[in-house]
Amino acid sequence: MAITNVTDQTFAEQTGNGVVLADFWAPWCGPCKMIAPVLEELDGDMGYQVKIVKLDVDENQETASKFGVMSIPTLLVFKDGEVVDQIVGFQPKEALAETLNKHL
């Protein structure tokens, strides 16, 4: 699979089925840049079980506000359209995989 960039308009459609990890980020955010390669690795490892999407909070404030995102990176785990977990800040790949595996 590949990581999908989403917008306010496409977010609900992209997070509605299965387990989805949504990365709320911004281009100027240092920790967001640090976590990006970790998400790429996770996508390579778990891409057939977990969909990963990225939402730029500067360009898509409506969705970020809807989910109460106050700091970035914030990662929300969705299962069939419902938020089931939240991770704020940089986390190593193993910790992210452990969180995702709880929801598979």
C-alpha cells in the first residue's frame, strides 16, 4: 500500500473502513518530519492490515478541530470510522506497531 494524503473533504471516506492510522501533521513540524520515515516503514510492514493517511492541519483545520487535535504530530487510530486510540508526539516504530496490533 502507500500512505495517502487526505483533506477535510476526503477524510471520512478514507478512514471509514478497517483499521486506519491518521497522521495529523504540518510541514514546519520537526517531530512530524521525524515520524514520517517511521510511518513509511510501518506502511511497508503492515500496509495490508492497516491503512495510513496524512492530514496537513494547516490546510485542513476543520478535521483537526473536529477531533480536538491541539499538538502535532497526533496519530489517531480508527476502526471502521470510530477513533479507538490516540498517540501524541513522536513514537518509535515498535510502539506504534504495538498500538495498531491491539486493534487488528
